[in-house]
Amino acid sequence: MLSDDEKALLKTLSQNTGMPFTLHLGIFLKGELIGWSYGWQESAEKYYMCNTAILKEHRRKGIYTALLPEVLKILKDKGFQIAYSRHAATNNDIIIPKLKAGFVISGMEISDKFGTLVHLSYFFNNIRRRMIDFRSGQSTLDEDLRKFLKL
């Protein structure tokens, strides 16, 4: 289900063993740091969005909503198939914008350090995105998915 370009980019990412891709971004307003985002490559196809924060006095101004598509564009251009993150299950300030941006709930975790966490994943490949909807029972099997599942 992957295009030749996607396969070539995955091959490049798979060669990063020992030196995974990392992304560290600062968000500045008039020269002052008001937020950041960082994460790293977990595998040849998966990027972990570890931490993004906007200082409290700058929240609810659309900064995170503007940042998210920029981060996703960088990750797509690098060839990642999936970007994922983990959040406190009650952190609606982040969960809602990510769901609106096309992330899907892909798991739950109980952590002794952080409590109940929800995993959110963004699938860059549309077929894989549709596959997760089918696998979770949210959509029915279509002809494209039938082909990839060899049904």
C-alpha cells in the first residue's frame, strides 16, 4: 500500500539506527521563548511526539493549533508513516486539537508515573488511516482495503 517514494523514505529512516532523527523546535514571540516541541524517531516508520508545551500566558491563542500542521509537514517530508503521542486522558486542551487535526485514539496505557494515558496516532498514508478505522470497527471494508488484506 506504500508508494515508491514512501518506500524510499522508509529505507532512509531505517538506516538511522544508532542516530535516530530528532526534532527540537522553539516557539518565539518577539524574541522570547513561549513554547517548544520535541520528539524522536522510534522506528523506521514511527515518530514519538514526546513533549509540546506553550507557556500558560500564551495558551488558547491558536499557537498549538498553528504549530501542529507544521510539525506534521516536517515529519511527512522526512517519510514517517505514523506520528504518535501520549497524554493524560483528561488533557482535552491537547487531545481535542489533535483529534481535529486527524489524529485517532490508538491505545490506552496505565502508567505508575502519569496515570491513565491516551495514545493518539496520526497516519500519513491515507490507506493506513482507513485501515485503522476498519480495524477499530469504525468503518466497513472497501475495495482498496480488500485488495491490501487479500480478501
